[in-house]
Amino acid sequence: MTPSIEVAKKMASLLDTTVGYLLGETEQTNLLKDPSMLQRLNQISSLSDNDKHCILYTIDGLLQNVRTKQAFAK
């Protein structure tokens, strides 16, 4: 028997994980559980390729900056 997507979502919520993890699609248990992050990613995915590239380039730069700060803070 295969559960509906709603049942799978409820199971994932009860187990504090993601549907992707339950399906064996990822080893990460908390990948994209944050609804606001999912909403942002959906908004980005609906943009033109050029706009997506610019936004992701900016995010990559910000992430690199944070990783650099964390490396020097240790």
C-alpha cells in the first residue's frame, strides 16, 4: 500500500524529517523542512534563467562570506 502525499507529509512531520528522507531520496533528515525557505526557492524557480543566475550568484557570495568568517572565528 502506498500512502497519499498528505499521509506522507504527516508522517514526515511526526518523525521530524522530510518526505524526501522517508522516500530514500536523501540521507539528510532536515533538508528543506523550513516552509519559508521552500517558498523562496519556489519563487526563484519561477524566474527567468538570467534572474535565477543573478540571485544564486549573490547567495553563493554571501554563503562564502559566512563560511570565511566561521573559518577565522575558530
